[in-house]
Amino acid sequence: MKIGSMNHSSEIHRLANSIAGLAAAITEIINAKVKEANAARAATDAVLPQQTGHPIAIERWVGKKDVAEHFKISVRTTENWMKRRLLPYIRNGRNVRFKLSEVEETINRCIKVRGR
């Protein structure tokens, strides 16, 4: 009987040692991955500009009247330019919206092409 119990105890001891070795290997792999992730994050942070705490200005969308006022033209001229596909815009149902920066860029490009 004692021989069987010694054999059983020996197997349990070997199993415990194997599990401890496996846990150590897993811990080592996790620590290496964490170090890699931290190094990659530090490299990315070095490349990105530091935030100054100032909020980023987000350009708002404007309507036909705002575009007309900005370019000192009539709303009707704005509509004509839209029909001629001279202005970039989006339509949501009956609403039409523009980004002034895109409209200015498009107008400047048209002026340069036609003003050669």
C-alpha cells in the first residue's frame, strides 16, 4: 500500500511543479508583451504633438445664406452655382449644408483654372 501512495504523492508533486513552471512561463510572456506595448505607446506619444490644453476648433456646417454672405453674392447666385456643381455641399432632405473651407478651396481652384 505504501508504494502506491508514494507513487501517487510523487505524481502530485510532479504535476504541481509542472503547473508552477507553466505559470512562470505565462507570467514571463505577459510581462514581455506589456513591455512591448509600453515601448510602442511611448514611441507613438513621442511622434504625436503634445496637447496644449486648447480645444480643437471644429468647423461648423453653414447654410446657403451664410455662403452668400461670406462671398458677398446673392442666395440665388449660390443656388445657381450649386446647380452648375461649382459648390460642394450635402443635402439632408430640404436642408443644404456647406463647409466654408471646402467652398473656398473649390472657388479658388475654379478662379485659377478660368483666370489663366
